[in-house]
Amino acid sequence: MRRVVQYSTGNVGQHSLRAIIGRPDLELVGVHAADPAKVGRDAAELCGLTEPTGIVATDDVDALIALAPDCVVYTALGETRPMEALSEMSALLAAGINVVGTSMVWLVTPRQADDWLRVPLEQACAAGNSSLYVNGIDPGFSGDTAVHAALSLVTRAASITVQEIFDYGNYDDYEYTGTAMGFGNTADAERPLTFRPGVIATIFGGLVRNLAAHLDVELDDIRERYEPWYSDQHIECRMTTIEPGQLAAVKFSVEGVRGGDTVITVEHVNRLTSKAAPDWEFPPDGQSGVHKVVVEGEPRIEMSTSLSHPALDVTEAGCLSTAARAVNAIDWVCRSPAGLVALEDIPPTELIRGVMW
């Protein structure tokens, strides 16, 4: 039985919290909440369950560390507050607490992370004899587990494309995702930080470099592409309201180049409703979202991962799967050698241990 603290209860955290409460091999011992309105509320209430757990949320990090849990599931938003998130993660790790998480997406490929992030976390792991693992569905599954499976089916690969093609219209996260994508901006507005030169490569370039390293391919260059689409009509959706002339879809990618040819591409096609960017690629079979891997090679492989849930929208199902990528690794990370853990360090069957009961 692993004693676990859930750190944040937002779009992803509510799902990891619910999973921790439900699993018989995990014991919830604490919950962190930054929102004053959530502090003092029972964990069950924060994730949609009806039977109280007796564990109430707190904003006292020291009190959570004093519980000496085996692991913290860290899902707090970090990309907009990286130094604060780095400090929080480091404090937990230095106290001897293992951390699995979905935040700070640069850490999905920790060996590719910049020194400002990687070195302090390595030092904290060494001080606490603890481990840190970060993953999700994208970045994460689509660019590691899915593409590894596809590549295992070819004798030769000429190029690889990893795509997220998703309708974000029903995703209730304008505060971060909406503003990061620039949805609602006009063509004369300043580009959102995400799409300023070099930023896309900073976020997704590690996925390209990591895959190239696994393939023993030496890339000549990493380049990025960005294409906005501005609506010619009024669009109502859960994320926001779009008026004519405002941004309603984006397409962006990071490309690994060898010998003048693009050999590895990590691409996003994100829109608000099917009315947006009608000439761009859509998910197959009328679906709202898909994570797709295409390998041009011998033979050609195309694999699409589609999510569904009887009560959740596909974007929320994606948050649920993102939570799973962290929760399912808890036991192995608690047993692993100290340090930063990458997906390739974990035997694949370890990530399915405990999911059926």
C-alpha cells in the first residue's frame, strides 16, 4: 500500500485524486489546494465522489511533507509559474518524497531538459534519495509509448509524424490553454508567448530530440512552424466565444531535419468546433479528437488513439488519461533508483500494474 498525497485538484488533479481514492493499492493521506475555496473541503467533494474520505484539503505544504507520504501526485499548473513549481517539486523531493506528475512538460523528456530545470531537481532527488517522473498523453503517450509501438512494426522508417488533432471547444480551460493558444486574438494582436520564436521548440523540441536519440539519428536542425486561422463567423463554445476576425484554430509543429529532409515531426492541430479551419486535417470518423502516429516506411504504419467516456467530453477524457499516466507509475517510481525518471526507464508492464481490481 503506497501512501499518497494529491497536489492540486484542477482539470487533471480531480481525476488523479479520484483514481487514488478508488485504488485498493493506494492510500490517500493528504490533498493540497491553492484555491482558498477548496481548503478545508473533503477530498471526495473535490473530485465528485459522495462518500467522504476524512481527508480535507490544505494549502500547508509543510504539513503535507510532515505526513511523510511515499509519493506526491503533482498536477498543479507549472508552465505559467515554472520557478514556483520547481521550488515546490524540489522541496518534496529533498524531503525524501517521490513525485509523479503531469506538470512542467519539459520533464516528459528529462534528459533533454535545460539545466535551469534539470540540475536543481537532480540535486533535490540526490538529497532526498527520491525520484521524479512526469508524463501525460500529449506531451507523453503520443510521442513515446504510441510511436515506440508503431516503430516496432517496421523494418525501416523514412519519417515519423506524431499528431494531436483536437477540438478544444468543450475544454473549460481558457485561463491557461485558451490564452496560451491565443484563441480570441485578432491578427494584429501580439502573438501569445507560446508561439513566439523559439518557444514551440523549447516545449516540444525535447520530444523530437529524444526520439532521434532512441533511433540513433543525428539531426542537422530543429525547426518550428506556426499557422493561425481566423474565423469569418461567430462561434459559441465552452472555452470561449469567438467573433469574426478572431483566432479560432492553430496548427504548429516542431520538425527534426536530416540531410534537408524532415524526418521527425511533432504537430498539433487545435480548433474550436468543426466550423474552424475547415481545410485542415480532422480526426477520423467524425471524432472530436485523436492522437495519431504515422510512420512512412516498410511497411507504412498509421495508429490513431481515440478516447471516449460515457459521461465525459473527449477533452476531459484526455485529462483523465493524462492523470492515469502519472498514477499508474506510482509504485514503480517508489521502487526506482533516485533521480529523474524517463518513460523509457520503466518496464512497460509496470505501468499497467494495479489498474484492474
